[in-house]
Amino acid sequence: MSKRSRRMREEAVLVCKPCLHEQGRDADVDGVPLDEWLRLQLQALPGPALPLSRCKCLDLCPRHGVVVALGGRLAGSKPLHVVKNDDPPERVLRWLATRQT
């Protein structure tokens, strides 16, 4: 595996596809799906853009939210983040900013 592809996999933002569909957040922010809105926001940040991908179930399955993860942190102690349905989407960007170092 190349160094670039390993870095991309470790830094990828993962959004649980079943959660998006179940919570109705596949048309959330101004009619744009939550994951697409995040992708646009991440591309607008300075520096290299983090890749974002919808993934299969992350086995947390919250009743009122969507699970987001940072790929390189999946082996850590608190790798997952739940975006509650009433949370502003900007909260995910703040969470990602605190996790990247």
C-alpha cells in the first residue's frame, strides 16, 4: 500500500449510510445531504481536504442521530461521534477539528 493511500484511509471521515437514511438526514442542510454538506465544508478548509465516505453500519445505531467517525481513530478509545438530529451540522466540523492532530 502506498504512503498516500494509507494516509487517505487513516484520515478519511466516515458517515454511517444506514443512519443517514434512517434519520432522514439524506436531505438535511438546505436540501443537501449531511454527508455532501460535510464534504463541501471540508474541501473549503485550508490544507489538504479530508476524504469523506458513506460507509456500512458502524454498529452504534443511535435512535436520534447519525454516526460519524475519523478513520484513523477507529482503533482508539472514543472513535465515534453521534450527530444528534437537533445538533447544528457545524458541530461535526468542530469535532473533526479537535480530533485532527
